[in-house]
Amino acid sequence: MKLRLLLFVFFFTAYTSVAQQFQLSPEAEVSVITIGPGTLLNDAFGHNGFRIKDKSRGIDAVYGYGAYDFKAPNFYLKFAQGKLNYLISRHNFTDFYNSYKSSNRTIKEQVLNLSATERQEIFNYLENNYKPENRRYLYDFFYDNCATRIRDVTTKTKDGKIIFNVPEGLEPETFRTLIHDHVGLNTWGSFGIDIALGSVIDRQASVYEHMFLPEYIHTFFEDATFNDGNNLVKTSATLYEKKATNSSSNFLFSPLMVMGLIGAIILYITYKDHKNNTRSTWLDLAIFSITGLIGIFVLLLWTATDHSATAQNYNLLWAFPLNIFMIGQLLRPQIKNWFKGYLKLLVILLTLLTLHWLIGIQVFAIGLIPLLLALLLRYIFLVRFFNQK
């Protein structure tokens, strides 16, 4: 009898302890943390997380989405294919705060105006999501990232009763211009992004879609209201303000300058070839090899990966994949007649690219301008040169 009583007391105590451990107190707070941009490309867009703070339960943790799973098999291959699973992370708030403070990144907090039931619901959701069997998810930069998860979990908790009001003075932008706002126009980061991502990101983002960026989570949450008119955010504070640093961009090594130099070299050699009625075969081999390889890379991103943002990429109009297969013609002492038509096709494709840019179908990297001009004149020269021969 005593043994049964002791077992009952033991299991009851254990159950009560576990229940109390995961049951938030009435004083608990749920807030959204927004981290400002960093200096590296993968930090340039900032970060978001949920903070669960409950002093009486000894809880002060930050849950964030979008962590790399470096232990995943074939990590780099899956990353390139858009099939890499990302993780939800959980960190002690003090460690989290000190890490971003040491990186000199702004830290803002918005305490959400939620009921005790809603706070518990978010906490339960995050804890369940953090379980090993639920921790991984397929990441999407625009539609399922560290920011959109904050929006979606909060909206789900309030059963769609949140109204995201448009802040005064906010001008709707395309996905690409929203990216440029963070990485600049004439940077190597934007140069690579503008080549890799297709025209699908040149459409205007809706108010809801602006929140793929952590900055807009903070902006729209600040002005959001419930159906009854109450504010979504109860209190807002800046926990750490980024200190000013002497950061200066080096224009000499920017894409526009480097591509301008390469374009100038191509134009100069083309001028010399025209003047001497000759052709620098090595230059044409380099142009066709490089543009062909880039074209194959862009085509594979479009057709052979699960990345939603790499579709309909008209960089193929200048980085034409078939160029790599034309090297044999460039080495022949006498080219085939059809190759002259192929060169005319390249001129037409560059003209189409210009129209795509002017009409707004796709915005291309600004650093490409001098290179595209040089390619156009080089192709025109080759057409005339082979016609004379």
C-alpha cells in the first residue's frame, strides 16, 4: 500500500513538474525581435525571431527560423538545388543579444498584445516545432524565411484577425528593388543576385509580401491592428543601436568599374582588329566560353532546381548557353555559312534584352551595361569580318 502511494506521489509530482515547466505564467511576454543588417551578404537583410520571456518560470529564449543544417548530407549540392532543409533555432536571450551586439547590429523588440491563451499557443507551437522530428523545413528566400514565419505564426494565432495597415509614405516596390535597397545597385552582391534571379522577382510585391524582409516585419507590425481596433504591438523598444562605423565602398573594384574595364579592353581590341583587318581569336574564344558557361549555369538554375526566384531569367539573352558549343567554329580556318546567321542571332538577342530592360520585364545588373555594349559591337564586327572573308 505504501509502495503504491509512493509511486502515485512520484508520478504526480513528475507530471506536475513537467506541466509547470511548459505552462507560461500570466506575466509572460511574447515579443518579436528584429535584427538590423550586417556587413556580409548573408547578413544584409537582417533577421527576426520570437522572444518568450517568463521570469517566474525562468524562461528567456529566442526562437528563429532559417538556420543552416551543416550536417545535412550533400549540403552544397542541396543548397544549389534549392532542396536544403533549414532549421528552427532556440537560444538563450542573453547569448543571442551579446552575439548580435558584438557584431554591432541593431536589436529591436516589439512586445505583442496577446492574451495568456495566445501567448501559450505560440510558445507551444515553437516548442513543438523545435522538436528534432519537426525542426527541419524547406526554406524559400521570398515566401518561407525567418521573417515570413514570424508573420504567419502570429497571424495563425490570431486566426486572421490582424490588419496590416500600410504605413504612411510607403511606396510599393518590386522584389528586386527591395533587395537593392539592402545590398545596393553597384555591389558584387547585387551583381550576382541580378544574374542568378529571374524576371519573376520584377513584379510588384503586395503589402503582405513586403514582409519577407525583417525590416518590414517590424514596420508593418508597428502599425498593425486587430479587428477591434487595438494595436498588435503593446510596447516597442530599441535594445541596442548600431554604432556608426567608417564603412566606405571602393568604386575602383565595383562591378561597374571592373566590367567597364573589361568592356573597354574588348572595344579596344575590336578597334585594332577592324583597323588591321584581322581577328583576335583568343578574345572570341574567351567571350564565347565565358558567356556560354554562365548561360548553362543560369539555365540550370531555372530548369534544374527548386528555387522559385530563378525562373524566367532573361540573362540568357546575353549569356547564351549555345556559345560554348560554337568554339569549334571559331577555330576553323573557314567558318560555315550558318555561323554568320548565328552571330546575327546574338545581335538580335542583345537587342531583345535591351527591350526587356526598357519595358520592365526584367531589370539587369547595372554593372553589365559596359560589357553588353562591348559584346554587341564585337558581334557586329564579327558579322562584317566573316562576310568580307
